[in-house]
Amino acid sequence: MTIPSPTLQVSCVQLHWAKPIEHNLARTLHFIRAASAEGSRVVVFPEAHLTGYYFPDVLELRPDQVAQALNRTCEAAAEEGIWVIAGTLRRTAERFLNLAHVIAPNGDIVHEYAKIHMAGRDEKIYCRGGDKVSLFEIDGIPCTLVICRDGRHPELYRLPAMLGARILFHPSCSSDETEAVTWKRTSGRAQQPAGPNAGIFHCVANTIGQSPDGKQTSSGASFIRDPTGLPLAEAGWYQEEMITAVLDVERADRGYALDSLRSPPFLKDHWDKILGAVRERADRPPE
């Protein structure tokens, strides 16, 4: 049994969402090295950062191109001895899955999660949702994952928090028409902190940049927040960059999530059944 570390240094990388896979891989390898050099144990990348999220390009990708890029990312994780959370769009017999891959410091993919709630217009056409909630460990610390719009559905991280998760990793690509992105920025609507309703850390890696046709942009503003919701690190709106913070794991007491297990009492048996199903499915491959 791994004894959890009292702290965990995490880096979140903010990347362009609509670049070719070769460019995306090169930037991924650069930031894996940068996070390692900074002393981080975990580096988190945005949603679908390897394939990109611009579907006119994604539809032209061959499966072997995606597999090769992911394999090279795994090799880089092993070379640097660091945890990497990477993202791809994977073609299946029934549309694409939007995946987050948890890569251990030996280069093995130890957990995968498929986005549940589709968001963008193209994503709703070309992708389908997964059928499990994320629960895994990093260095003995229970963690969970959501992807982009999944974060608007708090049960997806509160259930893992009830089961012990102390950190929420949140790859995102909040791309949209320019007017919508401006509204997200001014209203704070792109990603809202999970800490105030779950009592856990929240690490968001978002995207920046315009689509090739100039019709869409992305909201940036990646962040790392402590369990109270206060920011430990924040990124800008427009540039590729990496933010880093040290998480004092004991601060994630999961208090709000645990309170829900106790009150109201009539829900206890229902919680037990739901949490058993979450735990039972956690290690299944994405469906």
C-alpha cells in the first residue's frame, strides 16, 4: 500500500485547441519536460490536447497517428518520471470517445475516463458519452477527473469525493463563438470551482486560441484552487503557459461531500448503493 505524500506539486498547461497533431505533440513534450524541471509530480493537459478539438482536422486523423502521439507522451512521462494527464479523441465503432488518460511515471496508462456530457456543436454530432465516474490514485492520493462540461454536473466529482478523492483534475476546452466566450469570461461561467461544494482541490487545464476559420476562440483562465475555492495559481486568457502550485493534501477534508452522506438520513441506503456502483466501475475501460 502506498503511503500518501502530505503534499503534491501539480502543473496545469494551457495550450491552443486547434493545431495539427504534430504541433500538439511537440508542445506536450516541451511542457512535460518543463513541469519535471520545475519539480512537479503531476502535469495536466487540456481536453483532447493531442488530437486537437477542431473537428474538421480531427476527422482526418488516422487512428495510428493518435496512438503514436499517445505512446510518445507515455515515453516522455517515463523519461521524466512524472504523472501525466493527457487527452485524445479516439475513434470507435460508434462515434468518438473524448478521453483523459492518466499516465504513471513508468509510462503505463493506469486509468482512462471518457467525457460524459457533450458540449460543442461538433462534439454532439461526432462523440458519445462515457458510462463511468472517475476514481484513481496518484502516489496513494485518491483523485478524480472530469472533462470540460462534466464540471457543470457536480455529482461527477462529489461522488468520488465521498469515496475519498481529494483532488479534481479538470481538462477543458471551452471553445465557442467569440460572443459566448466573452460571456463566459465576464460571468465566470467556464469552470466554477469545485471546492466550495465538495471540499477538494480543483486543477483546471484549459485552452486558448482561435479556430482556423476565425469563428471561434477559447477562454483560457486555467486555474488551481484550494478546497475553499481560493486561487493558488491562475493563467491568462490568451497565451500558452504553465501554472504550478503545491497542494497541502490534508486541506482537502471533503467536508461538504461527507455531510451529504449523513443528512438527510433517508438517503443513506441510496448513497451506499450508488457509491458501490461508482467503485465497481472505476477500473473498467471506457465504454
